[in-house]
Amino acid sequence: LKLQFLYFIGSMSVITFVVVRHGERLDQVNRLAWEDMCKKTGTNSLDPPLTDKGKAQATEIGAIIRTKIANTVPAVYSSPAFRTLTTAAAICKELESHEINVGVGLYPYIEEAEKFGTTDFSFLSRESDAENEMTEGIPIKNRVGSASQNMHECVTDIAVSAPSNTIPIIIAHGETIVELCELSGRDEIRRIPYCGAYQFTYNTDTDEFAFTAKL
């Protein structure tokens, strides 16, 4: 059964979008390997990559999303983290989408990291060569919002700025989905699996989010 995205798109005041958590991250399954990589390459410790399993998860959810959105055109957005950009690239390939848009405000950990004295957030505005490596050559088209935005503001900007004939597919973090569920009155949704995909709507008249389905 295909989800009825077009029904929502037909209303100017209600926008449907999908949020996907990134795939499995290296530091969560092999902390020593991640720490060793950081030491050898100077990689930012806040920005772990996906595991091979995580990349496979991203491909799998991309295929699921493809069947759910039928003939609707996707517009892919991503947090600027390594793990989300790589997840977005795999999903783009399944959706035959040829570009990624970055929402800087989708990265949720700036305030938390600053409490521990971390000030290096350079990866939030990477050079294009690094981005191309992480997105496997799929270009980054636009940057939406800024690091000073909170998640709510960034998702709102994405929803209202996406082309009207598209479905925004947002690749972000578990915290993003939990917060959207809370804003939708679904506080019981707390554990978000890797590459879990959740459908929401945003009402531009009332500035309200609603959770509508788990893909």
C-alpha cells in the first residue's frame, strides 16, 4: 500500500515530509577503531562515518522510500555530518535523485559539545572535495539555514522552501525524529533505529507538526 503523499501536497497549508535517521555509525560499534582513525587522520571526533552495515541500511531504506512515494519527485536534505551525508547519498541513488541539500540546523549537538569545551565545528561547512567524498560524487546543491537555528526552525525552513511538486526527504539524527514526535504529541516514540524513517506533516497556517506514519 502506497502512502498518499499527493493528498497532502494538494493542500497549500499542509506539507508532507519524511525524516530518516542515519545508518549505523562506526564509533557506536567499534570505539577503538574510531579513536585510532581520529589519531591517524586528524578526523574530527564529533563526526564519525558509517559502517558497511550502515551503508547497506541506507540503501535498503532508500528502496523502501522509493516504493512509498510512487511517482512523486523527492528533494533530499541532509544534516552536514559525515554519517548523514553518506546515508543521503545512498538514498539518492535509490531514488534516482541527483543532488543533496544541506540543512546546517539539522545537526543537534552544538550546544552539548560546547559544554565540554569543543569549539571545532568546521565539518559543518566542509570544502566541496570532502563533501564529494562523503556523498560519493552526488553534488550538494543548496545550504538551508544556519548553525544558529534550532531543529524546529531548520525543518520548517526546509518544508516551506522545498519545491511544491516534491516530497522533502530529510536525513538527520535520532534526536530530530524524537523532537518532531514530541511536537506532534507522540512522546512515547523515543527509540529510533538506524535508518528508521518517519512521515510527518507541517501545517503552515498553525505552525504545527503531526506524525502520520512509520515507513
